[in-house]
Amino acid sequence: MGSIAVYAGSFDPPTSGHVWMIERGAKLFDKLIVAVAENPEMAYTFPREQRRGGLETICGPFANVEVADIRNRFLARYAADVGAGHILRGIRDEEDYRYERGMRYINSDLNPDLESVFMMPARGLGQVSSSFVKGMVGPEGWQPIVERYVPAGVFNDLIAWGESLVEQAEGS
């Protein structure tokens, strides 16, 4: 059996940084599972089905990449269940490093055979996160700024979301 990795996240919404990770993960591993995580304590901007649909479009060109869901499961146990020996994670800054280091230790406690593989994105994507992108939606002229940080289909979702924000603000 070849190498299998899981790249998990909320992807709310998927960003160009996520695309970068998926492209590289597809090259590194025989199979990459992009897993949409669902945390019941989080309030998501986009429903899981929409986030998953965007990821399926992004992952479509890669024959060795599939999109799946993780619900109410520890990532390390999910990885074992799908035969993955690796977890792929991105590190943008020192805060990500501290968090991911702790998660690496917990994941290895739950699944000692699981290896965490950390990648640092290109400079232009180093600060791009879903929260960062959503935080720029709304002010006048936001579209050309946000457009460069997300895939085209996701940008269309953000336009619709931004319009709903404006309508809500005008209705207040």
C-alpha cells in the first residue's frame, strides 16, 4: 500500500493557502484525503455541504485526492480508520507552530504510528486564513483584494455572503 495522508480543516471558506497545501500534498502522497471537519462548538459561515462542494471542485484535477467528512471523531483515529499514516498540516506563523506542536503530541498519543508532516506556505500565502479572508469582506472595494486569496468558486460564495451582510446592515 502507498502513502496516505489526511489534510483536515474547517475550510470555512477554502483559501488559496488551502489550495497550495492540497497541490503539494497530492505530489507528496500516493493518496490525500481532504477532510472537512465539523466542530459542534463552532459557528460556521458556510454550511458543510457548501465547503465540501468547493473542495471537491478544487480537488477535481487531482486523481489521488478525495474529499471526506470528519464528524465527532478525533483526527488521529479517523486517520487510522482510513489507513493513513500521515497528517498534513500547514504552519503559517509561530502561533500555528505552538498549536500544531501540541496537537502532534496528542495525535501521537492516540495513534503512535501516525506521522505529522508540516509545510510552510509561500510568502504570499503566509498570513492567509479563512478568518482573515472573511474579515476583509464588506468594506467598499473589498472584492479585488479578497479575490486574490481564494479560488474563483469560493470568491463567488463570498460575493453572495458579502451582499447578504450589506442587506442585513441596511435592514438594521
